[in-house]
Amino acid sequence: MLASNGNLRAQTILVPGAAGGVATALAQVARARGLRVIGTASSDEKRAFALENGVSEVIDGDPATLPDRVMALTDGRGADLAFDHVGGALFIACLRSLAPFGMAVSYNILAGPPANDVFGELRKLLGRSLAIRTFSIHTIDSDIAQRRGLMEEAIALMAAGKVRAARATRIPLAEARRAHELLDHGNSLGKLVLIP
């Protein structure tokens, strides 16, 4: 996701929900590439987890205050890239948190689509030359050379100790319902692994 949506001028990325599985991997790869990673997390436990897993700074992810917090951390400039998997009001907050020529990448919409009019929001932000992209891993499935190159980079980063698997929460398969509830309510750290 970072490789295909990367911006050569990017210095700072915003990763909401930075204690989640995909977000943790994204933060580690971005940090290994020399990027400053601003993450959001909703509890002290999640903030500590995010800081252990690639995030440079972690802040509260309340959509109402997120843009102001990001601007304060970046001296009013904003983040170059924002990778959102939550959707809803958080996606709009990510847009408002971007620097000029920044890009917001949506890779899931757990909270549903934004309730706000995204195009109306874009009119307000028009002078900042922003970009919006979506991402699905399936778009690189057909490009074997690209997929191989990305896997080789990931393996090299792991071999160098720059990226590591985050702690997984192991749950017995018989408790799959509880695993879904943890995901649905944002109460998990890292990946959830169901054990037969």
C-alpha cells in the first residue's frame, strides 16, 4: 500500500488506528523508509503498543480534534500521506490533516462512508491540491513482478530487523464471535489469530 501510493516528497504520514494489524505493519515499513509516522490510538495501552511498533508520535484520534493535533505536530504544515481504514468522520479528519499536495488513501471503511459531503469538503480544501485514492491488495495480484519486488523488500526489512511481526492476540477458534466483537469495537491490539 505504501509503495503503490507513496509520494516522493512525503516526509510525514498519518496512520489512524495505529495499534491495529495492518496499521502496525504500515507504520513499521514507513519508519524503515525514513518517514515520520504520526499514529492515533484511543487508550494508553494502544498508544504504548503503537509506539513499540513504528509510530514516531501518537495522538488521540477524535475526528473533531485530529486536524488541529496533526497541524500542531507539523508546525502547521500537515501530513503528506494519510492511510485510513476507518472511514466515516475520520476520513474527513484525515483530509483536513493533509499538507498541500497531500494524499489520503482509504483502504477500508469500517465505520461506513463519510456522513459529510466529501465533495463539499473538497471544495473547502481546493486550494491545497489534495488527492484521494483507494487501495485494495487485489490490484497488485495480477502484477507478479511488482508483488515479488514488494515481498522481497518486506523480507529484507524483516531480515535487517527494521520490521517485525507485531504481537498477535490469540483466541481459540471456538471463541470466533468474541474475536469479531473485539474487531468491531476496536478493542484489539495487532492481529487477531484464531487458534483451532
